[in-house]
Amino acid sequence: MDFLPIAFGDGVVGGFFGRRAGVSGPPFASLNVSYGVGDDPCLVAENRRRLKERLGLTQLLSAQQVHDDRILSITKPGDGDCEYAGYDALITNQPGLGLLIQQADCQAVVLYDPVNRVVANVHSGWRGSVANIIAKTVERMRADFGADPAVMWAAISPSLGPCCAEFVHFQEELPREFHQDQVRPAHFDFWAISRRQLQEAGLSYELIHTTAVCTRCDPNYFSYRREGRTGRSATVIALRR
């Protein structure tokens, strides 16, 4: 199982998963975690069970992501896996609840306040970046849980890199402040955009980590840009009990 652990210290467990060591067949081979791409739901459930086993979790909470900026705060322990419709970011202060974001080129941005014991997982594709769902999630963590951006850790998942993030209609799709991150004609560095949004939200540069893995280039990850019909990789974070 391809796995990059989230290195935020002993207070959290989680990581960025690749596409290997699951049970789904083509074109979802093999660790697809999405119920929304046409895969057999029983196979998806087994793939998610493997994530929980790998991380020592009993619950996974996810969202039916819609490329918007709605954020859900979860304040109760819950009694099993659940997928919430219409959200693109999840926050909790409840230990043992795994927050799952599904992706195939979009970023998952994980956040952790070790002082106030709050975690978040954010789905940020280009539309999420335009809406600045990252800053909105940081503010929601502060408002709902008293989190402090100055002590937060952040990590940006494997996702579409500046080598492959081509937007031929960027003049209509992307705001002018993103144009400074154009690395060559019509190609943009969304890792840099997310780092800037995190810093503008109050996080310290030293506490922001980027995996710098391009999902379109690396066949160990699902990529919509590379494959079209495909599965979704997982990013999971949870507070340790």
C-alpha cells in the first residue's frame, strides 16, 4: 500500500494513500475509496476498511464533495462510518474520528492545531482554491473550536503539480492574483497558491509541508487528467485517542 504518513507528531494519525493494495478492478484498480465513480460499493467498503485497519481507526467520516466551500464541524463521537452530502471540508475535535478526503488530482489539505486539539481535512480543487476554502476552514476552526492559526500545522497532499496544471481558459477561470503563479504558458503552481492562502490565513511558513508529488505524473496515484474515468485516492487525518 503506497502511503505517506502525516508527520505532525504523536497527537495525530493519518496519511496520503496511493492507489495500490486494494480490491477494485480496472479502471478503479485498486484502492479506490469513492462510492461516486461507478465502482462496486462492496469493493469500496473493503478498501475503506483497509484504510481503517492501516491507521488503527474504527470510524471514517467523509463528504460527497461538490467543489464548493461548505464546511462541516463534527462535535460528537458518532457511531460508525458516515458520508455527508454537499461538503468539501471536515473539522473535528473528537479523538478517533478519521476524516477522509477523496481525490484524483485535487488537493487535500490537512490541518492540525496541537494546542487546542483540532484537525481538519480540506478538498481543494481549482474551484476550491478560487473560493479560498482553505482560509475559510482555518477561520471555522478558530470560530468553532478556538483554534490558533499561529500554531497550526498543514500539509498538502499529492495532487496536480505545476508541471501538469494546465488551464487554457485561465483568464476566465482564475482570479488575477493567481496569475503570478503561472510557471509557463497556461500552467499554474497550485501548491504555491495553497501555501500562500495558508500563510495569509495566519499559518507559519515553517509549519506548512508540501508533498510535491504530481498525481498526473506518478502512476501510483489516481489521476483524472491522465485517465479520465478512474478511482479516487484517500487522504485521512484523525486525532489520536
